[in-house]
Amino acid sequence: MITKTWTWFIAVFLLGFCSCQAGADTIVIPVSEIKQVVPGSSRPPGDAINGYLAQKLRDQFDRLGFDAGSGLVFGDIPIDALTKDLASKCPILLPKQAHIEATTATLSLDDRSSLSFNLDSIKNITVSADITGRLEAEAKAWVKWGLAIPFVSNCEKIDTDHGRVEISLPFNLSLTLVLQLDPRYDSDQVAIIVDKNAVLEGKVSFRQGNISSDFGNVSLTDAVLREFEDYLLEKLQNEGEQKFNEKIVEINNRFNGLDASGTPDPTIDPFNGPTIFVLEETAEDKALTDAVLREFGIPEIVLSMIDDRGTEILLQLAVLDEPERDALLAELGADVGCQALRSRFEVALENVPLYALNEQHCVVANVFAAEAARYFSDETCMEEVAFRSTNVAEFCTQRLTDQAETSLGNAASWVPDENQANDPLPGVPSRAWTSIPSTQMNIGVVSIEGNRQPFMKQFEYKTVDTPSRGNGVCELEMRVYKNDIAARDLKPLLAIHGGTWQHRGFSFFGLEAAVSHFTERGFIVFAPFYRLVGQSDGNSECNGATWRELTADVEDALQWVLDNGEALGAASGPVTVFGQSAGAHLAAWLAAYRSAAVHKGLLFYAPTDALEFLNGAVPLGGPYDAFRDFALRALATFYGATDRASEIHLDRIDYAGSDAELIANKWQTLIPDGVFDLSGIDPLTPPGYLARCTRLTQTDLATVNLARPPETLMNCLKEDLSEFLVANSFNLPLAAAPVPLYVVHGTSDTLVPHAQAVNLCAAIADTVLPIEVIDDHTTYHCTSESQAHIIKGAAHALDLGLCVASLCPAGEPDSPSRVAAAEAVKT
């Protein structure tokens, strides 16, 4: 009775679920249908398309029999005959057997029962059921009575009562179809693939039922059956629950193409699996695709450069979440920007040939084409080198999107190449040699045309962890450039990028674009990245550094070149240092404090003396008054203040008559308490300079009033600041260091006054030099080997030949300042 009842009921209720047989179906959608969905919709374009695809998926369900209403039916349920032995021994008159004849039960569902299926989009699915009802049956029944017979132990029949019974069993049934839809874009098929996975979960519960009987006006049989009512209902409930759970398992098996026992059944098409959406675009649909893409906010310049990618981009935008869409649009912008940049500034440079085997013949390899299996530096293909080609699209994404902020200079962002052929430094994580587009950018005031394109190799030169800062391990990258991978005895040059000590991006791009000028003249160029002050650029592990950490990084970079340069083809001996802006400051640091290891210094528009600058900037109306605001913020940030730099007030120091010796020895009186405003600092994450003094003085910041720091902490901060000011004032140490310097600066520099270069030269020459210049190109000879070149009318970044709107750092094309800047750079 129980088996047939519940099998039938569940089969009826779950008719739609059982008949779903969807495999890897393909749905082809004309672009014209997509176009009809997007305009005028209150939903974002991507969500509108997403909902449209969901409706297509819902239609697919309906065609497969997934009809929510099909479960809400009434029906008659057959009930088998049931005979139950009630007693085997009966010394007194007792019922011996009870019997219910075969009949049918009626299934009725309450009006409040419901099954809902909602699929607003392929990422928003709700399937739920709330079923209440009652099983009711009426059947003929009889009860046999028995009595013990003398000398016989069994209970023997003596009579039978005939009557009727009524069964009523209310139930609640809850069902949940957990339907996971994972939409993704497939670049190989240029399609959206929705992976479907359905799992049915359910539970049945019974309320108190009853069995009533009618065996005449006066009958003990009614009372007898009531004694067994609980037993019969419990049996009904237990077996019903068991069959319900078995059916749930069976249906889930069918979702996966299995029979009831869980064995693969080729006659069952699985529901779980992919549905493929293919966008059909004809030649006439091109305008429609562009129109839909415009709804996504893609600018015309992008559309004009992606004619062959419209369908691909539209499909991706349809399935991506908002942050992912923003990333894709950024990637598209980078792709377009990169293409525009390359078409405007890229020049084709010849490279020293690499060779590859072609059917046992050693031939010149195309380093920009698909990668060969092996590369060689010699025309006999005997000297193998590790080389890999660079994907231009990947390069554009890495360099011209937000990705550059966390990947550029971060050795943790790339995976070292293993088992490199003839690896010169097998113990140092690195990537194979390659050629990159940025070294082909002709953006300098001196053209790179005629140069050869250098090869580039990436190394991890330094790993540092700062537990007190809690931002993880910083892994710093060193890039090495040379014209010929096999060349030896090249002049080593350490090139340090600028960026106000807190940026990499375009500063490094400009440095990289100038690399071929050095490699063409016999240099091997080592370009290290260093930790950054502030939080506005770079990966978080390398952010929030102090001036001590930055200078330690470049000193370690110099030592790395001394230790490893020869293995990469550098000649032994001191290293030439080169830098632009903040990078020139760090190059000057090395020339001042690591002079024995430095051969020469090339400094472009460098801030070279902090105290000399502050002497002229802090007093109102001083010679550096125009540079005051930017420079004070930049210096405070370089010292280690937060991005807002408002806790360090360098303008509250009286610099009149102060020199490095006085600041070093009289810091307690010369630096007032008001220079430091720590009231807004989070004691749990203090900036580096404060954390250092906290350790030195063993101060618990959580227990002190940062608005009025203890004297020991304040004295440490004052002494630390005095060390900063003195150490970053290079005029005296550079005058004493036997390092030839070549300094270039423009008189229209609005970030760093050109007087810094003039006064550095004057300190080296131990004389006074005029700040104002008359000629377009004025050369000061500091010593027989050191020179300062001052370009009248040139601005910061004067070695760049770019003109953006009215901004031309070196001056307009063919202007006297531009000609002079080019001459100074060539020299």
C-alpha cells in the first residue's frame, strides 16, 4: 500500500523535474534580438542582456517539460490490501487479524500550496515549493476475532466483523531545487557557456492523522482498531518518508544521466551540463553591435579600433560583474591607448640576431613572431640562450591599466622561468630574455632611430619583510638590458626611475624608452625598482616605505650589480649611475655615500640638497617661494609621512643661518615640537618614521596621548628628522666625493629649481656661480670632469620629446630650448 501510494504521488508532483533532459545544447541568438533588448531598458546594458539570455534559458526549461504547474494536480492513488496479524495467543476473546481491502486514496492539495520558479537572470535563480495537503481513503475492512480452545495453544477464529475504515493523513512537503548556473565567456568558441548544475533537496513531514472505522451501531471492533491507529499511521509515515528520500536520490541521479541505482544510463540525457549561447552576427549586424557597445559606454575611439572584436566584447560584457566589466573596459582602453601610442611613437629597431633551428638548419629567428622551441646567440646554433617573445596585448594591459600599479616592479607578480638554457645566475629567480615595445618608443628629445633594440631580462634582486608594518613580503625586481645577449665586458650602468619617490608607471616608461641610447654606446643597463613612499602607487607589500628604506634599496641594487654584473656581461669595477628627478636624487645618494663603487653620475633635473632648498623656500618671499608647496609635501612624504603629509610641518623650522653641521648638532633647539602633529595618526598602523622611534624608545602608542607625545619620543623624532635633512643635502658630500657628475636641468622647471644644479656645481668647484643664465645652453665646468648644463626655457622631464596640448617639457619642436636640451642629452 505505502509503496504504490508514494511512488505515484512523487512522480506526479515532480513530473517536470524528471523529464528535464538537457545536454550541451546550443542556442543561436541573432544580434538584432540583442539590439531590441538594450535600448530604453531601465537596467544596465549588461544586466538587460543577462536577463534576455536567462529568458532563453527559461524557454529551454519549458520546452523540456519544466512546468511548475504540472506538479499541482489531484489524483487517485491505489492502495493495496493490507492484512495484519493482531494476536497468536488469546486465552480470552481477542481480535486475531485485521484486514483492509484494496482501494484508492484521494490526494488533495490545499489552496495555499505553491510552487514557484523565478529566473530573472542567469545569475538570479529562485525555485521553491510549499505544498500542504491530505491523503484520504475509504475501504472495506474486517476483523477476525479469536478465542483459546482447550488443549490448543493458538488463538482460533470464532467470528468476523465486517465494516469500513476511513484514513486521513495531512502532510507538508517542502522542495528546493538548487540550480547553479555558471556563465562564462569562451574565447575559443566566441560564445557564452552556461554550466548548469541542479540538485533537488526536499523534506516531507506529517501532521497527526487518524483512522476511523464503522462496524455497526455496537461493535468492539471500532475500539480495537483505534488501539492500532498509531501503529498504522506511524507505518504510513515511515515508509512514506523512506520512499520520498529514495525518489529525491533517483531524480538527482537523472539530472546527471544516471539510473535509479546511480549507474550511467545512455538512455537518459543529463540535465546537468553546459548550454552554449552563440551570437550570430552578419555583415549587416556590425552597426547593431556597435550600437549595443555604445550603450555600455565604450567611446567611439575604442569602437573604431576594435572592428573585429565587437561580438567577442559584447559577449564578455554580458556575463561579467560590474568590477569585471570595468576591468575589461580598462583593458580595452589600454589596448586602444597602446595601439595609438605605438602607431604614433613606435619605431622599428633592428636587433642583434638570435638564431633558431629550422629542419636542422640554423637560421635567423624572428623574435617578435611565435616562439621557437630553442634560441641561440650564434649563427651555428651552438650557444643556446633562454628567450621568450612578449605578447604585445599582454604588455599593453600590464603597462597601461591599473594592473601596472601592482605588477610593475613587483617580482612576485611573475613566475620565474625554470631550467633556462645557460642561465647566468641559476640561483636568482628570473625570466628569460625578451624584447618589449617600450624600448621602441621614440618619445625622447633625442631620437632612437638607428639604435638597435635591446634585449631585457627580469630578476628578483631583493626580498624584504617588515613585520612591524604588517603588509607582507616585498619582492623587488631588477631589469637588465643589453644589445647582444652574448656580449661581455660591457660598461655597467645603474638607471633609477623617478616619480617623486612614490610612483613608477610613466616615469619608468620614459626611462625604458631611453635605454637604447645607453646600450647602443656599450652599456649594460641595470634598472632596479625600489620601495615606494605613500600608498598611491605600487603593490601594497612595497608601499609605505621611508627614506631610509628607499636609499637602502638602491644601495642594495648597486651591490647586486657589483656582485652579479660580470655574470651578465658587465665589466668589473665601479658602476655609472643615472637617474631622472627623484631617481637622480637616489643616484646622487650613491655618488655621495657609495662613491668608491660609482664611476660617474648622470643626473637629470635632480633635487640634490634639501637644506639648501629649505633655506630658500621657507621664508616667505625667498628665492624658492614658487616651489614651496609642492616641495614641502614631497619632502614630507619622502621622509615617510602619509599621503596627506600633514603630520610633518617642515616650514616651522627656522633655517636662517642653519647648515648641515648645525642641524646635526643642535636639532633639539632648532627643531620645535610643532613640526610633528601626530594627533591624527592611527597608533595601530603608525608611519615608518614613528614606528622606528617607537621601537627605539620602547613607547606603547596605544597608551600615550599622541597630541602631546612624551619627551623621549619627541626627541627621537627630532633627531631622526635632522638625520634626514642632513643626509639628503648632497652639496658637501658630493663636493668631497671623487665622482665625476654630469647634471642637466631646465630654467622653466616648476618642480625642482634649476638653482639646485647650479649650487651643486658651485659647491664642487668651491665658488659662486650665477643662477640666472642668458644663453639657451649654459655649461658650468665644476671640475675638469664634472659639468652642469642649464637649458633656458626647458621644464622638468626635458629629455622627453612629447608635447601634450600646450605642455612641451623641452620646448616646441625646433625651438632653441629643444635644440639645446637635445644637445645636452647627446653630450
